[in-house]
Amino acid sequence: MVKLTEFAAKGGCACKIGPHILGELLQTLPSKQKAEVLVDMSGSDDAGVIKISDTLALVQTVDFFTPLVDDPYWYGKIAATNSVSDIYAMGGDPKTALNIVAFPIPLVEQGVLSEVLRGANEVLESCGVALLGGHSIEDEVPKFGFAVTGYVHPEKIWENKGALEGDVLVLTKPLGTGVLTTAAKGGLFPEGVELAIQTMTTLNKSGAEVGRTFTIHACTDVTGFSLMGHAREMMKASHCSCALEAKALPMLLYALEGAEMGLVPAATYGNRKALGESVFFDAGVSAAYQDICFDPQTSGGLLFSLPAREGEAFVESLKEKGLYQASIIGRVMTKGAYDVYVY
Amino acid sequence: MMSMFTNEWKNAMERDGIIVDARGTLCPTPVIKTKKAFEDNPEQLIVTLVDNEVSQQNVEKFAKTKGYIVECFQEGLDYTIMMFPKEMLKADTLLEGVFEAKPNELRRTEIIEDRASEKGITVKAGAPVALDIKTPLLEDFPFPLVSNTEASRSKVIILTKDWIGNGSEELGRNLMKTFLFSLSEAEQLPKKLILLNGAVRMVGPASPHLEVLASLQEKGVILESCGICLDYYGLKEVVQVGNITNMFVIVEALTKEAAVVL
């Protein structure tokens, strides 16, 4: 059987071009060209939003990446789950998708691509997204994903900004997909890898739906820039800092063991390089915990900021919907010298 | 972080080392190869060669979790990672002279320190290998953490009337304002505030305490008023802040948690 991961040095969201490389370039791009544009890239948000009417806005996003698992069916599932995630993170519902495919011809001929598509379509169907079309090119390294469009009420958009001092931060899915997909390449921790695939194919749909019944101040999904990167973007946009507790972070089984034994993807080091200046670690936070904090997540969970009094009830409701590892991971506080503090 | 790859090290590597050449491979392959070498050659010096920093850091992490003592050398883009099992150092079979030759360049582990002190060499105390970060200023700290809030929020305060203490009711009413304000500013907030009998008037529309109660709630304090009491005072439909609770919950708070009755 074809081993898909052998085609790509880095897989999943770990193949993102790091924030330390992109940051400067993005600043040179124009923003808010139109009054109807409600959310653009200036706040490092997950998707763009353009207003259509007083009750309807379009949310648009695009996501694609190289293989991070060997099985094409699961690669397709993970890619699709990850592609629609940004819409949920903005408070919207995904409606349509366009496929982005770059694939080696021999793999297409061997039926690998059709397996990828089968997995992806199962996900799109389960969240009510219509596949309208796509574009494919020949490439040496397989790449697969979607541009997704969704609907959101213009007044109910969840952004990075809006977190308030005193809020609690809730993370809906466990961390460690970067470590465990690295472990998978070496055939290590198979149970952990299985759980990682399970979490990467868990839609952020139910998390978002539960969120709509609570007072959400800010929301983002945790992906390639790691928990630290996405928490920092939220804090920066909200002009706050946050204090997280390492021991409270939900983690995949064997993620910590994997980090301890050095199954750390290159993007973790990249994230640390880019974010090290904005993150404070207490001396008690071990190197392995720090690596998990910078671990690039593929199809990671939603990070919510909401009033402290609603925190526990929110986590309970998430658990009822099957997000068993949803946890309160920290608090929002006054802006300090660092954006994120980890204890 | 890197030591000088002196001839002593090179000799030790050539004489006793099992060489794992992982150059040209990416993570996790160097770790996996090193792991296999550890398993096949217990209590031996393993030397892994890699050609990128990520692999160097990962192999080093792995060796340390396995209890090896690591020395790393960089030459251009290539890294030579020498990993000594502790047994080997204890057995004193290797590197006679190496530790003496370059004591200040050694990774400072306990065993090396022990060995060094046996030989009368002073080795500087360990430098952290982890992230190099600035110390935060003192004013960065006064905020509640998750564990802090969970732990300190063990207290349940039960208020039985809308004034504080016995004696003058007028004084007591003023004291309640001060009390609630001080409570809302307290470093360790209670978990719950339960209002019983006359105290439920504080969540009614005419209450002077609504603002401070709301701010307590905002800070995560659960505010609950006794339902029967609200009924009695005709306030059940006009509760301005907090939830309605029952005697069962109140009894549970008294028996199972650290409750303070005022």
C-alpha cells in the first residue's frame, strides 16, 4: 500500500508557513477595501466575513495541506474536517465547498485520490455542506483541502477580539496531534495515534452549537500556530493577557510521552521561535509541556473566552455533546508584559 | 550549548561508540534510529549524526528521558550527538581525562558533578536547557489561575438577612454594602453566595446591592437565592441577579462544603 506521509516532509497544519515568516509580508497587504467587509485579515481571524444584508453575512475560508496520515481515506476526512472548522470558529454554518487538489498522477491512477475524496465527502455530507466543484493540478507532493463558504448573522460573529478580563478560556479538544502524527511516522504509540485521528476528524460543529447558547466573547480554532499562537492572537486582538495552567490542558493519550521522547515536529520549534517573546513559562512547566503548548494542531478544537460564571456549565454542556476532554484551561487578565502566561 | 569537539571526544567516539548515521533523514527517523540503537546496545556509548537542528534537539530530548548523558557538537550543518549511559560513567571505564581536560564545557549533570568532585574539580551549577525567557515583573502576577480559583473558591457564604451582624439594623445595612464591596475586591473569592430568608431582598428590584452582586457574579461567584424565601417576599418573578435554589442545595452546602453563615 502507498504510504502517503512519505511524500511530504511535514504534514497537516504543521506544513503552514510559520507566523515568523508570514507576519511582515501580510502587513504590506491592503485591508478593509469595502465597507461591507466585516472581518478581514487585520485581526488574524480564522476567516473573512462580508455583509450581504442586515441578517446575513458570508464567511469565507480556505485550507489545504499535505498528508499527515498514510491512509488516504482518513487524510480526506481530516482535511475536510479542518477546512470547515474556520467557519464554525467564526460562529457561522458552512454551506458550500470548492475542492483544491494537487496530486501526483500515479497516485490518482492507483485510486488514492478517490479514497481521499470519499473520506472528505463523508465529512461534508455530515455537516450539510454542498460540494460545488474544485480545481486540480499535477504535483509531486499531494495537497488537498477546500475553500469553504458559510453563513453567519452579522451581529453574531465570533472574532479573536472581545475577550474580557475575568473571562475563562475553554478548549474543546485535546492537544498533541503534532506529536502523535510524528509518532505515527515512526510506528510509535498506535493507541495515541488512533485517538489523534479521532479528534482530528471530530467536527467543531457541536462545540460551536453549544457555544451559541452561552455568552461567547471571543472564539478561534487552534491549528498550526499552536495553542500559544492562537491564544496570543486572541489576547492581542482583545488587548488582554491570559494565564493558562499547564496541568489543566487537555491532552491526547501519549502526547506528553511523545514530546518527552523527542517526537517533536519542526513546526513546534518554529512556533516557539516566533512566539517565545510573547509567552512566559513558569519554571515549573516542564519542557514536554512547553512543547505541547507549541505543538502545531491539525483540525484542533475551538478556544472560547466567556464569562467565568458560565465556564463550568459550558464545559458540562460540551461534554454532553461528546467533547469529553473539553476543559477550562485558564483566565483572561489585564494586559501584562507577556500575552500568554503558562503555570 | 555546544561543546568543542576535541580529539579526546573524537577518540572516545571511535573507540567505544556505536555510530547511528541519521543524516539526510527528518524527524522522527533520527529518534527512531537512536531508540533502536539504545535497545540493541544497552550500556554503550551511542553517537547519532544528524544534519538539522530539529533532529538534534529531538534526539537529545529522547536520550535525556532515557537517562543518558548527552554531549553535542556542531560542525557546519552536521551535529554529532554523543550519548553516554549512566552505567558507563559509573563504571568509570571511559573518558578518563576527558572530563578533566574540559570541565567547564561539560553538560552539568549530577553524575558529572559527582565524578568531578571526586576528582577535586569544581563544576558550575546547572544552567537551564529549556526556553530562555525573561523574568516577568512582579506586577504581572496578581491574577487568579485555574487551580487557584478552584482551590480558594471552596467557601460558601450564606447570608440570612440583608444586614450584617447583630445590634443596630441601620448600622448593619451600611455594613452590608461595605461587606459586599470588600468581598468583591477580595483576592480569594468565595465559591458561592447563598441568600436565605430576608437576605433575598438584596436581589429584588429595590435593592441597593444589585451592582456589587452582579460584579461578584461576573468574577465567577455563584449567586443563589432560596426559592421559598423569594416566594414569601413576593420577589420570585422580579429577581434581578443570580439564580434560584432550593433547601436541598443549601443543606448540601452546609454539610459538604466549607460554609460560613452570616
